[in-house]
Amino acid sequence: MDAGRSPGPRPPAREPGLFLVELRGSSPEGRDEEGMSAALRLAVRRLAATGTPIRWCGGWHVPADRRCLCLVEAADGTAVVLARDTAALGPAGVHPVRPLPDRPRPARDEGRS
């Protein structure tokens, strides 16, 4: 390739996707899940600070199941797996997810009681 020539058009940037990271704890008190979630959140922030296209969206603790569900936005699942591995979370599941569309509520029949 000539130094003065452009390499051609760039492919369009991919839209970021959403990924659910499923963390399972072993402590009956639920302390494991909170610590694992904090470690993942920190790993996401560190990777984002170095230019990795990744963003923390939120986390939910499910105490009855001893699980924590963390939502992460990233260009692809590879970045999320890297965050999981950086946080040393072992085999935590990483799943691509998408929001469900809002559905209009059914119209009520105003004439009936």
C-alpha cells in the first residue's frame, strides 16, 4: 500500500450490544455476589479507561437464588469476557441480551364494569 493512499472506506462501526453476566455465589448471606459484582464493575471501568468500548449498565442481586445479574454494554462479547476474566470471576456466564419492545396496554372496554 502506498503511504499517500487511503486504505479505502472503513466498515461501519457496530452498534454496541447488551450482555448479561450471571454471577453465582456460594455464601448463604449473599456477600459473594456483591463482591463479585463490585469486581466486575471495577474491571469494566478500568477497561473503559484504557479505551475498550465497554460500559457498566447495572446490577441486580437475586438473594433467593444467590445470583447477581450484571448488565454491560460493549461492542462485542469479547470485551465482556475480558472484563469477567480481569475480575477473576471464573466461569460466570456471559449472554447477549436485547430489550423487549414496549407493548401498548390493551384498551379497556369503558362500557363494561
